[in-house]
Amino acid sequence: MLMGEFVIINKDFRIEGTTHALNRMRERAIDQSVVMEVVMGLDAKVLLYNNSGEEIAIIDQEHNIAVIIEVRMDKVVIITVIDRANIHLKDGTRIEQIA
């Protein structure tokens, strides 16, 4: 489901949430606007991950959440949202921390 759009250095990106991610956000009472803020906090780093095939965990200590994404074909796909910043990650997941 489309959650929003943003532009990084003249390149349009869509932010889409999987059904799983949207369900977790609802269950954990995490507002969509907060998740969008966390994703957009990566700024130009989104370009580095585009079509890399990597999962990225964005850790936001301020909101005490983790947002797991993959960036493919100019889309940031939110895989899941966790209601704490201290999480266990599967091997190979990249970590990005924002304030």
C-alpha cells in the first residue's frame, strides 16, 4: 500500500508498506507519519540502497522504534516496524541509525 512519496536529488521515491508492516503498525500503535519520518531520515542514503537487494534496519532511538526496509526500483518497501530500538537482526541486515 502506498504510504507516501518523496524526492531525493531529483529522483522520485515511493514509500510502500507491506500488509505485514501495516498490521504491525496498527497492533503496536505506531503512527504512519512517524514511520515516514524515520524512512525519510535516511535522506540521500536511500540512493545507495536502491536495488541493492539488502534489508536495512533503521533504528530511531528518539521514537524507540526500528523500521525494516528494502529499496527496490525507486520504492522504499517497509517490511516491518518494531516497537523498540533494541532488536535482534538476522545476518546480513544493514543497520542505519538516525537521531
